Amino acid sequence: MAKEILINVESQEKRAAIVNAGRLEEFYIERPQDKTIVNNIYKGKIEAALPSIGAAFVDIGLPKNGFLYLSEIEYSFEPLETQEPIPKEIKKGQEVLVQVVKESFGTKGPRLSCHIGLAGRYLVLMPQENQIGVSRRIEDDEERRRLRGAFSEFRLPKDVGFIVRTAASGRSKQELQRDAHFLLKLWKRLEKIMQDKKAPSLVYEEYDLTLRVIRDSFTEDVSKLIVDSKAEYYRIQRFMSTFLSYLRNRVELYRGDDLFEDKDIEKQINKIFESKIYLKSKGYIIIEPTEGLVVIDVNSGGFRKKLGQEEMAFKVNCEAAVEAARQLILRDLGGIIVIDFIDMEKDSHRREVLNILKKALSNDRAKYDILGISQFGLVEMTRERIHRTVQALSYEACPYCQGRGKVKSPVTMSIYALRELRRFLKGKSLKQVSITLNPAVIDELLKDKENLSFIERKFKIKLNFISVPSLHIEDIRIL
């Protein structure tokens, strides 16, 4: 099976899945109320400049002010003819052009930058730079030279720069030039909007999920893009006719009942939210994300081949390295990441596992940095976190366990119930009392009949236990 992009459109949600040979590689969701603001450009107003932390808080018209490093303000857009030059001293009320580079997380507002970039199909326009850069993922030296040479033949303004994206590899000069001219026209239009709008205001809004996936992921190795909405299909066709007309015949309208179910993707999506992922060797990895740290633990599990400890560890670790990289991309996990591989004695094995991990991450669009692998099998790395994860969009903290991920055991609750019962009866004169509990808790209580009899004699009361299967195990009702 070839590589496909699947797009599912519902009234309250869009989902996009990138599938290679039937296996889910990337998955994204977008809802109207949670639409990303990353890459949006705003004309903002500085609310506070704090030299002590080297940052400013910028009002961009959203509930939370954005965070901007003071050192970046010097890269703000060149003032137009009608504007005064930006002063070196940063003051409250000063206007500045900014782009969102990271979503809001928790109590933190969006991270802002004055390095403006407008992404096209093959290029990124950097209107305040004057250099040409080529994506590091284009590794062929001859192709890099060809792409750089192409720009020397274009008639482009000298005061702007471009970054050549990975998708530009193998594209003709005409295609690159067409993309460059489109981005330059877009920037001219944004300059006009900047003049007309007052801060804080939105200057440029990034594409929605569907068009972003097409722009960034619909490459020549994708055999089909299948969408299950007729309206979205026609919108995609209009977009493709402008930017990617040579790929229009690969777009299909799905006419069945359930696109993701028919493609056997729904089950794979559900597994994104599981903490334990099994490997073919019957080993497994456990993923535990926290606010700023992700821990991935590798276990041999049910591995039963007749190999020595070292060979077993090496085989499971090799498989785990590939799966760990896939899960990081699929779940879009970021921050500090620690992977605890099974201990290996041989340096050659440790190096090989690290190389496998790096190769598996080579297609990751997020920036990452791997420090290496220790003699204990620990890999420390960082990965750029830009958007809210799929899990953060899909789940909220459990109202019962308050995000702990665990609930108290029936034994613990039976002890707690007796303690609460004594507190309730203290100072009261009652003939009977009813205690409503989960059946599992009652079963544990009834094992301690001697203690229950003692309480009845001490408080001269009759205890009635009411079993409610639907009651949460941590709930106690005493009446």
C-alpha cells in the first residue's frame, strides 16, 4: 500500500491522518474553538517591558498577552514611510509586528517572535532578512547548490530573504519563482493591512488544518488524498488549481459511510492515547508525559527468544527506538524527553540504537536535539513543542482522580469509610445510620465484622450498608 492523506470533516471537528502502507504516521485534529494561532501575524501593542527577564508582554487582541524577548524587537518590520522609526528604548504602548511561534500552554500566553516568515509550498519568505537558506533535510550537496543558484537568476528584491523548504527538492526554477512571486505579493498586501489597522489586530491568519496538511505534506510520494466532505473536496480542488495543479488528479471524494473505519485507522488513532505500546518482539514501551518532561521506558515484556541478555536488550531496544520516534511524532510530544532503554554493555550496540533513533526522527518536522546515550541506556533529548497535543485537545483531567491517573483501592476506601463513620457518629445520638458505597468497598468492610459490631455496640446504633454499583469507588454517603 502507498502513502495516503485522509481527511475527515465533521461539523465540530476536522481530522487529518497521514498513512503509509496502512500504518498511521501522523495525526492532527482541529476544532473551531481550538483553532491554532501558530504562524498568525499580529500588529501588537507592548503592555509591559521587563528588562529583568529580558522580555515584553504584548497585547495581540487575545485573552492572554503574548511573550516576546526584548532582543527580538530590533528585528521588527521596517517602518513604512508614514511611520516613525522604532525607538531603541522599549516602552509601554509601542506597536510591534509579531508572529506566533508557540501556542498558549496552561497559564502561559503564546510565544511571539519578530522574525516574520510566510510559508509557501516550496519557500518561506523572510521579509526582514536578506539571505537565502536551504533546509538541512535536503542533504544532497549538488541539489543544495542548484537551489541556491536558481535564486541568483530570479529578479527578486534585495531586502528580503527566503528559506528553501524540503519540498523544493527536485522542483523546477519556474515553480520556485512562481512560489516566490506569490509570497512577495502576499507580503505587499499585508503591508497595506498593517497601515490600515490599529494595534492590537490580526494581520495574517494561517491556513486551516486541511490546507496546512496539503501545503506541508502533499508531496510526490503521496499517491492519494481522500476527503469525505463534498464541500471540502471542492475547496481543496480550488486550492490545488492555484498551487498544485499537477497533483489535482490524486484528490478523491470518499462516498462511503466512514472513511477512517474503512481504512482501518480508527483503532490506530485510539491507541495514541494508551500509555503502553507493544512491539512485534512482545516487548513494550511505556510513555508518561508530564507538564515539562516526557519519560519513555523500554521493557522486554514477553520476549522469549533464546538469546543472551545483551542480544535480547539490543534487539528490543532497536525496535523500541523506531517506535519511540514514531510515537513522539504521532502524539506531537515536546519538551525534555528521556528514553530509558534496556541496559546494554557494548558501546557498539548503544551507538547503533542511537543511530536508529536519529534515522527514525529524520522526517520529523519539529526541531529536536539528541544529547546522546549513556552507559545506563538513557537518551536525553529535547523536541520543539508548538501546538497543543492531540491528547490535550481530546481529554481533560479526570474529575474523580484529579489528574492523578489512579483511584484508591477498595481496601483503602473501607478503612477510610470506617474513619469517616466514627467522625460522623461522634456526639450524635441516632438509632440507625445508612452508608452508601461502591459494592467493592462494602465487600471489604464486611470482612471486618468484628470491628463493625464494636462500632454498633459503642454508639448503640444499627448500621445499614447500601450497595450502588454506579457509585464511584471513592464516594461515601453517610445519612
